[in-house]
Amino acid sequence: MVAAHEALIADVNPARLVVSTRLAGMERTFMTRGMDAASAHGAAVRAMAGAWSAVRRSSSRSTRVSS
């Protein structure tokens, strides 16, 4: 499980094009809904962190079930 966690951390890196592109798209979406740039960035980061937490929770559940 630790190895999977470390692999995901390496993948969710804003220096990666796919991550920065997704983050920018989320920021644009939040801005079209009325947020200023700083608030949109913060919301996008929190949303991505929330998705990351869901992956971790899902991973830990599947590990417990299969054990």
C-alpha cells in the first residue's frame, strides 16, 4: 500500500502536463461560475486534493476487503 501511495503522489504533481492542464481547466470552470482567479485556483487545488483523498480511501477499503 505504501508503494501505491508513493506512486500516486508522484503522479499528482503540478509539474506534469496532464495535472497542470486539469488544474487549469478546473480553474476556468470555477471562474466561469463567478470566482476570481485566486479563489478559483484554491478551489481547484482543494477539489483535486478531495479527489486524491477519495482515491486513498477507496484504496484502503479495497485493501481491507481483500485481506
